[in-house]
Amino acid sequence: MNFEKNKNPYKSLRIGRTVLDELKNHSICKYLNDPFENIEDPRDPNIKVWINPSDQTSFISNWCSEKDLRDWMEGKGIMVKGNTIEEKKRYWDYAISLNNDREIWFILYHWRWFKKLVSTFEIRNKKNNFYGSYIFKKLKVNYKDPEKTILDVYVPFIKEIQDDLKHLDIYKIKRSYKDVFYGINRVLYCLGVGSLGACNTPETIENLSWVKDLIYARAYYLHLLEIKTKLPDFEWLSNQIYKNDKIL
């Protein structure tokens, strides 16, 4: 059999692996469905297959030709979200980051609340007693603005968790702080500050069951910055994905 000069026989003559075989082994372009379903000959150059991508943030479900699938594996084409080359690159960068670290989605999802994580309260101890240390400036419970009190309690933990991440991974951090945050939430709840809702609803600072996730996400983001991890454009992505969502 004579092969065409300078052409890959796998592509031009459909010998051996197909593009779908290559897709199976791709680290980023994962899919949820079976593209082979109802396909009689996967080597037919004219077929189109339905692809439902695993990463619904970066990619779009679509009918794809062989070229579309090869474009996808290169971070371009109809499968990648975005209207311009620059926008597609931002989504592709996110997909790469997500493949390297699954907690990237956790940062992106909570990004829109990061601007709320502000507090002027400082935990400064003065050791003037044999029995221990005492807070220099006591926290005042603000019943008119419970969100402020909750942030004053929680925001200082961002730096502590960021420091702990130098020695422990984020999953061990969450386990080690579980009882700490449970105790804080019980005290705040008993003081009439905040409420104990579900862990993911309502997504408000006053939901004591949920606010800890903001602290973990922010601390982890700052840790990744500190160790100079290449990160996607969270601000742009968040504005695109959640532009119609209201922050309470």
C-alpha cells in the first residue's frame, strides 16, 4: 500500500487509531457520553459525533467533525467557549488549570464574593498575665450589621490557613478546621448573629454553614499566588459566567 507523501496515514487513510482514540487519552478534553454510540464506522471521514464535555465551564456540547475534535484538543474551534481567539484562550487556560488542580473550580465559583472579605478587626494579644494572653481590642457584636461581625471573626483565618497551606494540602486543612468553625458557628448562632442554613444555600455571609467556604477559597487562591502558580483570569471568567447572578 502506498501512503501519500508527507501525510499522516493515521489521518489520511484512517489506518490504526482514529481521532476518537486520541481523544480518549487526552488529559483535558474529557467527555461524559459515548461518542461511538450509533457510529457504524469511526474511521469514516465524514461522520459527526455528539460530544458532551465534562468541563461545562470551558466547553460547549456540540456535533463535531474530525477537524472540530482536533481543534478542540488544541484549545480552539467550536467546542471551546468564547467568541474570539483571546476569549477561547482564557477558557482553555482555565481548563488546563482545572486539569492540574480540581480546586480551581472552588476558587472560580466563590470569586464573586471575595470583595466582601474585608475586616479591620485584628487579633492582637498582650501577655500580661501568668495564666495566658488576652485580646488587646475586643470584638464588638454588631446586631445592626451581623455580616460585619461574622467577617470580623472569619477574615483573620484567611492568613492563618494560607500559612498552614505551606505544610498541608487543602483537604487536610478543611478537616483540621472543621471543629474550629463548628464551634465558632455555634457561638455566633447562640449570640443571635447569623443563621445555620444548608451548606450551599442561601449563599450569603450570614449563612454560617456556608461562609467558611469563602475563607477556604480565598486562602487557597492567595497560597497559589504565593507559590507563583500560573492561574486563569478568574475575574474575567467570573464576570462572564455569573454576570446574571446577584450577590446577596
